[in-house]
Amino acid sequence: MPRFSRRSFLHLSAAATAAASFRFMSEPMLAAASRRKPHSPDAVMIDSNENPLGPSQSARDAMASILPQGGRYSDNLTDDLVQTFAQMEGLDPEYVTATVGSTPPLALSVLAFTSPQKTYVTADPGFELGMMTAENNGARVVKVPLTKAHAHDVKAMLAAAPDAGVFYICNPNNPTGTLTPRSDIEYLIANKPADSVVLIDEAYIHFTEAAPPSLDLVKSGKDVVVLRTFSKVYGMAGIRCGLLIARPDLAKRVLQRGGFNFMPITGVVAATASLRDTSLVAERRHINTTIRQQTFQWLDRNGFTYIPSESNCFMVDVKRPGQEVRDAMGKENVMIGRIWPIMPTWVRITVGTQQEMAKFQTAFGKVMKA
Ligand SMILES: Cc1ncc(COP(=O)(O)O)c(C=O)c1O
């Protein structure tokens, strides 16, 4: 009898496979690529939307106790994660697949549903990974500016690409941290071309209570693929675990693009422990919101313009080329950014710890006076 379940074969290959073939870049690579110089070990790193708190105590304990079993594939642990999430969300486990973070399923979804004939439609500014993957796949990429309220402009997205294969909705959006209302997402689903999918990236969903639900759209059989990650609120970016939630026929098309692999058992048990830690998300949301709002109050007091965010990152208008401010902040040992071409005078800031944001304020105040 094989020791692994049928589900094992649906697991994704590591990001490296796709990165090697298609040269796409995800958040840490994009952040590092746009840093001009290597940073010092004591630098304040608020340029990659990481969680400085790291994994929860329950996740750390789970990883420590599983280490002796690291010589085995232990696919049953991945099944536990899938069952736990499915049960918590009232989903059929067949709709849930564990992934090595959300980078691989994002890229693979774009590969599966775009082509030279099937366009990739995204917000501008928006997270770049899908755009790069679509370009590498020979697909047309259509970038549609956010509305004045910084939501995805779903009507403009629909109008821009009757040949769409993927409508990418990042909610809350990276880099703005802003939300797109449920009614807009429903409108998009109801009016999209029949053979396209709506790819809803919920990497930052846990940072806000205002975000509209979307898993029920999967449950009710819509052409929707939802991505979750343990990299953000759960602080597991370096541990790697994510979830792909979609109708099995759509998930199959995505996963077929990536080959098969097993999940790292550390990531899987840490993710399961994090889900079972019922107070964790609320605690961390509270910490992030408190520090973000304190930072906004400081920006208000000092007359800086920013976009109010619901997430762990936000955009500030520096009213000069953003890269100049990034470079100057780098000299102060505070790594911020990056910059999106559509907003050349704005820089993205990740919400760090209270101490890190105090250092940010000192450096930013100095740089902006210069
Ligand atoms: C919007 C969005 N989606 C997906 C990812 C991929 O993250 P990971 O692969 O760590 O889950 C990121 C990373 O920052 C992101 O910002």
C-alpha cells in the first residue's frame, strides 16, 4: 500500500520549478531586486510585507515536536491541515489543496487560465507576480487603475478585456491595502466571459474585519479560485504554507501546470496549529491595526498624505520620485518600498513592530525634511 493519499499527487511543486521555467518574481524577490544595495543585518525591514512576529508559539511548538519525523513524507499531516481548514470553513475537503505558500498556486493559476488568446486583467497598482507570469505565458496583460476609492474597477476591467482568461482581485489589495466590495466582485462574476476565472488573492484578508467573504462563492460553484497564505498574519513566510480553494475541476487545471510534490511537514503542522489557535488572528489583527493607526496619526500630525489601508502595508505620497526617498531611507538603515510606475511619487510601507515604526518615523521625518 502506498503511504500517501490521492491528494498527495495534487500538491504543488516548489516555487523554484516555476521560477526556473518562467522567471517570475514574488514579494521577497521583488523587494530585494529593487533594493539598490545589500542591507545590514540590523536594518529595519519594512519593504516585503512580512510579519515581524513570526510564527505563533503554538506553531513553533508543533514544528519542534514534528522534527524527529522529518525523515518521512507524512502526507497524513497535509490531510489533517486540509480537513481542519475545510471543517472550519464548512467546505468539502475536495475543494481545498495545501500549497507551498500562495506564490505557486498564483503563478500556476495564471498559467492555467491565460494564453496568447486569453488576457490577464489586474488592478493598477497591483501585485506583480501574476502580471509577470502572464507575460511569460504570452498573454496580454491589461492593467486597470483602481477607482477613486482604491477598489478594483470591475466594470472597467470587464470592458477592457472581453477575451479575459483571468480577472485577478487582490483583497485587500497589495500595495494599497484597500478593499473591493462584495457587490463589485459579484458583478464581476455575473458579467465575466464564460470561460474565464476570477482569481481572488486573500493573502492579507486576516488583517481586516471589513473584508467581504469569498469562500461561499467557491462553495456555490462559481468560476472562482481563492488563494490564502500563512505568510502574513500567521507569520510563516519563511516556513511556507498556503491554500488553494476552488472547485475540483478548476483546481485540477491549476495543479496540472505544476507537477507534484509533497508539502514540508514543518509548514503543514505549523499551519494546522495556527488554525486551531482560535485567538491568534484577532490578536494579531489588533496588533497590526493599532500600530498602523498610530503610524497614520503620526503621518497626519506631520502633514503627510497616505492611503488609509486595512492591511499590513500602506502607500505614502512623498511628492518626489519615490526611489529617491527609498534610497535615502536605506541610508538611514530603514528599508521601504517598492514603487509602482502608476504612482511614481508614492512608496509602500509595511507595518512593522512599534519599535520599527518609531525608527521609520525618525528616518522618514529626517529624509522628508532634506
Ligand atoms: C498579494 C500577494 N499574493 C501572494 C503572495 C505570495 O506570498 P507567499 O508565497 O509567501 O504566500 C504575496 C506575497 O507577499 C502577496 O503580496
